[in-house]
Amino acid sequence: MKQGRREEFVAADADAGDRLDRLLAARIADLSRTRVKSLILAGEVSIGGRTIRDPGHRVNANETVAIVIPEPEPAVRRGPRLAYDDRKGLAYGHRYTYVVVTGDSRGRIGPPSHRVSVRYAAAPAAPENVAAEPREGSVRVTWSLATRLVDGSAVTDPLKYEVLRAPSADADLTPVSPPISDTALTDFNLENDRDYFYAVRAVRTAGGTTLYGRPSARVVATPRDVTPPSPPANLVGVASEGVVRLSWSPSPEADVATYVIYRAPEGGRFERIGSTTAPSTTYGDRTVTRGTYRYAVTAQDNAARPNESARSNEARVSVP
């Protein structure tokens, strides 16, 4: 990494991308300290009295960081695992190999962990024009192709993209799916009327190392229920002096919350005159005078923004 720049890079193996999160589970008493060792162009090196061999020529081996248990800073906890971001004097084009050793307060050192080797290269810059379109029970995320790497050079090899999601503006982002080549993804099986926060990062493979770029700025979307219930059916009205009694067959949807009653004078426009809470399917209109009226009923669901059905059949009654 060039001095003064805060390029984002986390070491990883082929299965775990660019994040180093391997921690040796050493069977030694009083576990108190973990050391991450880095080997440049790893060949043969002795760590904790044990020799590690690898084809090639050994240049040097340095202790990158010492992590004290149980407070692991500068590493961070990821459930039962620890993760550490190496940002010390990295140079593009070099290959770095990492091992982890653990020791106790009495100075006993366990065997080194499995080695993780990565080639340090420029990651892609964050994608632009990220947008999230809310739909019913889903969100469609779109973005533009990344055209630059974080060192300013142009992208010359194919990239993939990883869509990330968080339940709040400050919560950790997690992948929605494996990286894809497209510039759009629909995230299904979401809860309506709940905010979801999204970001997208580009993924590059260089020399066998997977490089994850910086996430884009977050965008928020709230899926909505936009499907109205079926209209009520079989509306009938029975008139007597000063009252019209209405009844109808219920809409079949389980999320129906309210039935809305409309009335119109003979040859006039419908106006809302009242409502009743489901599952009731009757209503008494006591605001009528002598004359002829038309009635209709709609169903509303329980969405945060209620969806209203089309009107039922009309019922025509004459009040004596």
C-alpha cells in the first residue's frame, strides 16, 4: 500500500475472499495471546520452534500483530472467530503469506496454523448509481459497472458484484447472494413495511486472489403490499322506513381488515358513508330519507398503506 493512502484490503484465502479470519484452536492452558505472522514470498521460516517450508525463496518473516485474549483489538470478533485487517506497508504486486500462532501467559507457543497466501493487488472502486426499487415482498437493486480500480487505473478484467444488505443504517452489511456478473439483482422473501439498507461492491480476481472493493454508499428501500383484496360479492339491501340494511359475502383474503360502504342517489355519484371492521359483513344505513339509492362495498387490507378493492356489485333500494 502506498504511504498516506488508506486502500481497503483484507487478506483471505480462495474460499474466504480477502478477509483473514482463521484462528488456531490451540490446546494449551491459559490462552492469552495470538500472533499473526506474515511471510513475504514464503520459503522456510521458524515460528515458535517449529519450521514451516514452502517452495520458493524466503525473504523475511515479520510479526504483523499481537492480539491479546480476551480483548482482541485491533482484531474484531466475528462470533467464535477473530478477524484482522492488515494495512502495514503492503505493496501492489507482492504475494504475502500469513500464519497464526497462539501462546499462553507462561510463554508456551502452539503449532502454526494453516498458511493463507494472497497476492496484493488493487481492488475495484465502488460501483456508482446504486438504486433500490421497493416491490411487494422484494427489492430490486441496480448499479453501474465499476470502471476504475482504487489505484486509479482502468479495469481491464471481468468483475463480479456482491449485493450487501443491512437491517439498519448503522448495522453490518452481509451478502445477499454470491457475486454475480449482472448489474441488477432482486432480493426476495422480504417483510413488507420494513426498511432494508443496501450497498454493492465489485469483486476482482487477480493471480488467484479474490479482491473485494469498497461498498458503495447505502440506499434504503421499503417493500410494500400493493395487491388489493378481491371485491366483496352478493351485496343485497333491504329498506324500511329510515334505514337500509346491507349484507354481502366476504372477500376471501386473510388480510382484509375493513369493509367500506358507499352510497349514491339515483343517477348520482358514490360517496363513502361508513365502514365496518372485518369479519362483519353487515351494515345499517340510518341516514337515509325517502327515495331511491344505490349501494356498493369495498374491502381494505391491513397494509401500512391500505389497499382498497374494486367495488362490489351494486344494490338498488327504495326507502319508503
